[in-house]
Amino acid sequence: MIPAAFAYQRATSVDEAVRLLGQSEDAKVLAGGHSLVPLMRLRLAQPATLVDINALDRELGYIRRDNGTLRIGALARHYQLEESAEIKRSLPLLAEMAAEVGDAQVRSMGTIGGVLAHADPAGDYGTLALMLDATITTNKRSIAARDFFLGLFSTPLAADEMLTEIAFAVAAGPHAYLKFRRRMSDWAIVGVGAQKLDDGSYRVGITNAATTPIRADGVEQALQSGASPAEAAKRAGQRLDPTSDLRGSAEYKTHLAGVLTQRALEAAL
Amino acid sequence: MADRLPVSVAVNGTTYTREVEPRDLLVYFLREDLRLTGTHVGCDTSQCGACTVLLDGRPVKSCTLFAVQADGKTLTTIEGMAKNGELHPIQKAFWDEHGLQCGYCTPGFIMTASALLAKLPNPTEAQIRKGLEGNLCRCTGYVNIVRAVQSASAAMAARSAATPELVERGA
Amino acid sequence: MAVSQMIGARIQRREDPRLITGGGRYIEDLKPVGALTMALVRSPHPHARIRRINADAARALPGVVAVLVASDFKEVLKGSHPVAPAFVAEKLTVPDRYPIAADEVVFQGEPVVVVLAENRKLAVDAAEAVEVDYEPLPAVTDLFKALEPNSPKAHVNLVDNRAWDLTYAGEDTVSEAFARAEVVVKERVVQQRLAPTAMEPRGVVAEYSEYDGQLTLWLGTQNPHFIRLFVAGMLGMAETKVRVISEDVGGGFGSKISPYPEDYLVAAAARLLKRPVRWIETRSESIQATTHGRGQLFDVEIAAMRDGSLLALKVTQYLDTGAYVGTFGAFQACACLLAGGAYKWPGGVAARTVGVLTNRVPTDPYRGAGRPEATHNIERILDKLAHEIGMDPVAIRQKNFIQPDEFPFTNNFGLIYDSGNYQGAMDQAVQLVEYDAFRKRQAQARAEGRYLGIGISSWIEICGFGPSAATVGATGGLALIESAQVRIHPTGSAQVFVGTHAQGQGHETTFAQIAADTLGLPYESIEIRHGDTAEGAAFGYGTYGSRSLAVGGMAVRKTAKQVVAKAHKIAAHLLEAAPDDVVFDQGRFHVKGNPGTAKTMAEVAFASFGASLPEGVDHGLEATSYFDPPNFVWPFGTHICIVEVDPNTGSVNLEKYVAVDDCGEIINPLIVEGQLHGGIAQGIAQALFEEVSYDEETGQLLTGTLQDYLVPTANEIPTPVLGRTITPSPSNELGVKGIGEAGTIASSVAVINAIVDALQPLGITHIDMPASPDRLWQQIRAAQGAQA
């Protein structure tokens, strides 16, 4: 299928991109495009204007570490996250997560900023952002990850606001991300991430089991109080609200979250 | 008629300058404007990978990019793989190993495999399968596709060993 | 006779150089100058009345040449979509089907409006701009509810949703056996709807030449001659005025056998508008509107003795025909006739098929078509019976197999199995999979709380359609024989025209191997031509039902031998010898005992165009003939699968897959193995992944893209270990059978039997397809609950 006609604008700076976004009623950012373009081809999305920010590769494609903070430009692509020596050193869980996003071709194009801004509960990076209290920066402000995911495909981003950076505290300890799916290239039916921090505490997050990614704080607290992975995992379902769909019933997904939580914790011991 | 935008793109070593509509997908630009019909369309949701080409050396699904996004870039399509009438080792391996039946998905697989082998010249079977996760084949059960990539990897290693200057030149 | 060099040779395919370089010629690659693009407005409803169509906005868009509705086609398209008798000669309800809906739509995806524009973008824009006002009607979705008298009907004017209801053998056939049986086991087996998903979607291009009244239709089809016949009929044209050309076909698997509404609509639009017209299906259209496979429910009941002796079988098939009866939809009723599988049934086999109309896209053959279903039923119920009586699944099969010395074997429906050694194939598979060692490992794993299982599937297949006597009724008059024309040119190269076609199976290679050996010409000098109805013999019957080699390959063989016979006479004349004194050996004719003086086939070919020919022999070296096989062919084999099930997630790990298949003599082992790999993958895909899902209430399609319709990737399909036995077919002189569908016929139940075996300690005795993680987990949990 062919998308409906739209106006195309190529931004050469963040300022220009934001200005262009503000000019049109129904403008969308074109970054990796791998969520947007299929929807446009099916004509489920028909934006009037696309603001292509791919030319901002250099401005927003960075991956760097400032002391204890890993800063990643919004336009860093999945393959860069997967291959980056800095990320493997400073936040290997992110590199492993990136390697499991979509497929090789999708990873050539898709961006971390695009995944976060799209706020699909199946987006893996949102889980990590929540787990690690990441800071999401836009042209206007900084937003704590816990304040970013408002609901299904919903964020506090204004129409003329663009995500520019995500910053994580470095975490190189034991970790795991278990992404359960039927086909290798699929979204997670449910995904669970676990990261052990230097102080010995755990962070646990769950993908695609509610309208937003979920921080499994109940599991974290249980571990803090000395619970075993199996015991702690029993609390994985606490804040979940999965929907029943072709990939699985809500009941199954909730159960799966528990199983994967236990396994992720065991792998991240 | 909608606005048309100039696009200049190097495809298989030749630079083409054309005007496109913003909504023209890269795959149709290749197929219809440049008449490079070896790149196929098998789905409309970026699953099947039949449209895979190399964009600045990386594999992309050309059905999920607009032609305007390729402006100023370098593309390689299946038509650019054989050089001077000599098949690329991956093409040769697909032939030798019966890595295709109907052939429709094959160009996409060959392009994805070439990117995979550029990154991992000596992949394990699991790495090959993982590397091909974005391409669907309905005929082969993937058995001989995996074998073809294994055999291409060996052939390319042997060729590099025999002519080290090729490696230096990045061939 | 030439010493066989090419037959049996493992050679690379000659199709491949063009396909691996981007030089393939698929339908979308073709774009005649001035071609219009057709886009279709399709029904979004499974069932609705069309109240009003407003196309004013669409017509006003730039580049739109025409917007057509059903009434615009009435003058050009006459008649109804063909429905072959297949295995159900007498049908009860066959709704008329016009290529485009007029007043009522009966499945989601049915064409309602045709838009023609200067390019694809404009055509799609215009299709989006058409407004159709529908009055939704209740949709028929459930097979059993559909059969209730007060059910809504798939078409408003139907009296009954029963398309057919045919009893091949009544329950009385088996009542005595069921009465004396020591054990009776039954099961309901679901065959979910599948989308065949050839990687190349469909497409049609048509050009009508007004002055000579000639229509050329290009499309990707398995069946060019039949398409010509149907399109000519619907357009009221002579067959000679319609030329169908099908070049490289990007897979079909049965979905490109029958004609489609778009075939007629594109042809008619080209005729109406006097411009070439092109339509290329999108994947979303394909999942909606290309025929589906399977879509059946079976009630299976088996009667046996406690020692594992089988007595009798009862099978009832409920087949979801969709909203119209598919052209070859009733072919799938062969699941009834083959219900008995590889075993003997002294107490009889009762079988009944019921076709049920629903508000879904029609079903039609999909790889295996009826035979995977038959295999799934018998192999599933046999395992259930074995479990019930505490017998090993290998042993129960061994006890009941038809024995090698019992061939030709006439089954309970009068079908004659040509040759086989079922035990031999199973023995090899059991050995390859290390069955005994596995059972030990399984016992150990069970003690550790792990769930390993092994599943066996011994399959047989009817294929090679087919003998004229048996198939003439099934098509409504055209016996499924096959033709070939062989023509040797003066300089010794040969063209072979065949009536069948290819969808990726390498006929250009295989048929050339047969022709080379038969003609005694170098393989390289032989060209195979197919897919163009204006070339070669008058009619061909297409590629499906694993028939191309056993029937089409034999037509090549037979015709090439006729050419050799003619060459023989000319050679004798050239050698100044009596024909009886001349022998043909490795491509050379010579007088017996004098191989030094010889004429090659190329020399004879040259001479055949000269002035010195023997008395009564015409010029040229060519022949056309038709091969009518004396019987079907009957391949067979045993597949064994080992799985481990994770009871906590319901996921299945395919640990090992062994397949020992027997397709008689082999022309090219490389191609045979490739067919098995792909076929096995499709069966595994049915067992674990694929299902076309509809909302049970609304009837809306839920798996509309490849995001939701789960065609597996390279990561989900294991590499099978292939073994082989060779039991030549006595039905043709090449001794060949068929292999295109074998893998799919055997594999779904091997996987499911393995999963059931794995979960047997939980008391689970059956699992439906696809065995998704959720489904398995639910079932495991229920079983654990029951045990607790």
C-alpha cells in the first residue's frame, strides 16, 4: 500500500525541527519510521506533514559517558546501541536489549528516541528507562522517566516538543532482559528486565503487560527484604494490567511476567 | 499533483537524480523509477524483508523508507552484487546450496546476508539465523539458506586469504 | 537407450542465475506502456447489504480514469465463478459468484468497486475516496451454529448453509466392528484456517488488442491453461483469443490454482477501457482475499482390540467453505477417502463430509489439501489409542501397517495404493531418531520434572493427478492428463514445451534432466518452456497435487521417446541399415556391433531437415503427446519429532526432527530435499504458529498483516535430518511419485503428537493447533489442577 500524500520537511537542527513541528496542525516526526511508516502504508496514520530529523544524526546520534551518566542522543539507532563499546561497558543491559529489537534491518533505522516518544508499551527501552530512573530531555525540559509514560502511546510531549536525549546512571552489574515472543523478530508478549546495582539492590521492569512499561517495585522491595527470586517474583503481577489479544490472554501474560521475573532475577544474581 | 522533491542517490555505483513525491517509498523508486526490479515487495508492515537493500552499507527495508530519505546516500541492490558478470560469493552459495525455490524472497536474503557477513565474517549457525530474523521465506524452511550463508562465509574467507589485498581495499 | 547420467543427478538449478541476480520476472516487474493501475474497494464487513455507492469524489480526483461497479461489468463478464465437482459430485448449495458484489457482500475483502487510475498512488487515493453505505447483516462464523435451522445464512437468500453433505460410507459399514471392539477412542480435531502466504502476492496484468480481439493476460499462476479456459468463458471469448502468460511465480502452495475475481476484473477493465490494466495485490489484501487453506473440524472415532489390532474408523469432516464454494474446495474431502492412512481396516471405514458456508473468504487447496488433515486425524487418534491401551506408538503402527507384499493394495474406498514399504520407512526413522535411547532419556527427564516428548507420523499420500478415468468427473470433463511437445532444432538444440507450470520447484531443471537422458542430447542444449498458453501443446493442467513430475515429467519422457523413435528411422536410413539393426546408445545411433560408425542425435536432427529422408517419414524432429497415468502415485514415509515443553511458559522447543520419505525414484535429490525442507516447515508452522483468526462475534479478520499472521522466521524452524527409502512406482516407467506436499502432510501431527507425549504425565491426551504457548499453558494448568 501507498501512504496518503503529505508535506515533507527536512530539519537540519533541533530548533528547525521544533519550529516545523509547530507550524503544522498534524505534523509528525520522522526518525527511524518503523512504527510510523507501516501505519501510514495501511492508511491508519495520515499525518499532514512529516518532519524528517534523520539529518540530525550527528547532533543527536551520540553515545557518551559523563562520569557516572550515560548520555544517548535521541537519534542513536538500535544497531549503534547494540554495537557501542561504551554501552557494553556502562550499561550492557541496554546493548542486549537493543540487539533484540525488531530485526537487523529495523535496527539499522530505528532510534531510541523514537521508541520512547512512541510510548508503545511493547517498546523495550521504556522499561529500562523506568527501571533505572532515566532522565528524558526534550528541547524544552527534562522529564523523569517515571513521569514520562502517561498511558497507551501517551507522553507529556507537546506538539512542538522533541525528545533529544536520554540519560541513564551507569549500571554494569549483573543483569538480564528476557523477551518472550513467538517469533524472533516479534514484540515481546511480555518482557522482564532485571539489573543489579552497585549497592546490591535490584531494579526490575516489565514490558508490554500494561498500557505503559511497569516498574516492578513490589519485586524490588521484596528482594530488598531478603526474598528469594522465586518469592519476589510472586509480586511481579501487582501493577500489571495486560490486555488479552492474539498473543495471549491477560491471565497468561500476568503469569508469564512472574515466570520471567524469577528467571531474570536468577540470571542477574 | 503533489510537490516533487529532487533526490540524488548513488545506486550500485551510478548516481541518479530524479524528482519524487514525498510519499514515494524507496522500494518503488528503485523498481519503477530506476527499473531495478530485483528488489521485491512481500508485505506492507515491514515483516518480510523481500525489499532489503543496503543503505550506506547497512541493511534496510526499502518499503519502510521514503525515497527522499535516500537523498545523498549510497545504495546497493541485488543488481549490484555480481561484478563484471561474476556472481558474488553469496549469490554463488545460494545457487550451489539450493538456497532458493521460488526466488521471490531471495534478493532480500542475499542483501541481509551480505550485511551479516560484513559484520560477522565467520558466524555460528545461531548467529546466521538471528541475522536473518527480518526475512521470511515460505519455500525452503530456511535450511539451505542457512547452509548458503555458511558456505559463502567459508568461500569469502578463502578468497580473502588467497588475495589479501582485496581485504585491504575493503572488497 | 542412453546410459542415465542426468536422471538422479544432484545438480544445481538452471532457474537460479536469474533469480539470484534480480533478473527474475515476477508479475509486478511487468508494466506495459500506458498501463492503468487497478485498485479495489473491498468490503470491510463479513456480511452486509450494499445500500449505496458514492464515487463522485473519487471520480473527481486527478488521474482517475474510471470507477466501476458490478453493473458496469454486466456486458463483459457473464457467468459464475467455476466450482469443480472434485470429490463431491453432488452439492446441495453452491451460491452463484460474480467477480464483484452488486447488492450484498458476503466476506470481508470481497470486491465492491473497481478504480482505475494513471498510477498506483492515485488509484489507492481514489479507492479511499469512494463512499459505500453498508447495512451490516449477521455473519455466519461458527460451523455448527451455521448448520442449525435458525442460523443466519451466509447469503440472505439461502435456505441452508450446507454446501454439501456426502456420506462416502455410512455408519452401518462399521457398526459391527464398533460393537465387537474392546476399545473405542474418539477425538475432535481442529484444522485451523491458514493463509497460504506465497511470498509473492497475486497480481494480474491484461492487455486487449481491439482490432484482432486478442486478450493477453499475465499473472502469477500455477495453472495458466485453466485460467485461460475460465477467463475466456467468462468474457465470452474463444480460448484461442486469450493468451495467458505466467513467468516466474513467487510461490503458490495451492493459492494460485483457481481463478480469482481480479483475473476477470482486470481482463474486463482492459477490454472496457482499451488500455492495459495492472493490479498488484498487497499483503493485507492477500490475507483477506486470497483463498485460505484447511478450515476444518473432524470427529474421529477408532475401534480396536486391546492388543492393538485396528478394526474400524469413523470420520466426519466439517469443512468451512467460506462464503462461496472454492473452485477446488471440495478436493479437500479427500481427507475422508484417505482417512485410513497406512493401515488396514478389516471392520471398515465410515466417512462423511459436510461443507458449510460461512461469511469468510473461500477455502481452497493449500499444500497437501486434505492429505495433511487425513494424516493428522489418523496419526493423532492412533497415538491416543496407543496411550489408552498402554502400547508403544511404534508398535501399534508396526502391527497394523499394510505390508510390502500386499501392494497393489485396495483401500476401503476402492483407491489402489501402487507400492510401499511403510515399515521400512518407519524402521529407518526410528533408528535415525534413536528412539530407544530417547525413551530412556525421557524417563530420566520426567523424573526431574521435565517434559520431553516424541511424536510419530507415518503418512501416505495420493498424488499425481491423475488417471483420466478417475479425474474426468472431478473437473467436470477435463481429465487431468499432461502434455508435452519436444522439438529438436536443426543444429541439435531442443525445446520442450510442457503444459504444467512451476511455482518454484525447478521444473526447468528436472524436466531437462529427463529430456537429456531420453533424447541423448547434452543437458545444456535442452530448453524447457512453460507458462505461456500460446506455446506448445494445446492444454496443460497446472502444478498442484504433486503431479508435475509423475504426470508432466512422464509426458516429457513419453514424447521424447517418440522423437527418438522417429530419429531412429532417420538414423537407420543415414547408416544404410535396417532400423532393427540400429541401436541407440548414449546419444548415438549405430549399427549393432559397430559403434565406431555412428550418428549423433544432433546429426540426425540436421538430416531431418534435409532432403534425404526414409520413405514415409516427414521432415523435422518433433512430437507432441499426452500422458495419461494408469493410476495415482502413492508416496509415503515416517516423520518423528522430539520436543521439550516448558510447563511454566507453554513454549515448545523442537529438539530434533527426523524425516524418512519415499517418493519412488528421484530425478534430482537436491530438489527433493528442498521440497521436504519447505514442506516440513509449513507443517510445523501450522502446528505451532499460524492461524487466520476472526472475531467470533463480529466475524472481523484479526490477523490482517504478517505482524499478526505468524509465518515463522529462520529462528523457529529446525534443520530436519532426512533419510530416504526408494520404492519405485509401478505406475510410470520413471518409477517416480511426488514430493511437493509430503513434508506438510506429515509434519503437523508429528509435532503435536510429540507435545502430547511430552505432557502425557499430566493426563493430557490431545492438543489443538496452533499449540501456542498460551494454549499449552492453559491446558497444562487445567491438567495440573485436575491432578491436584
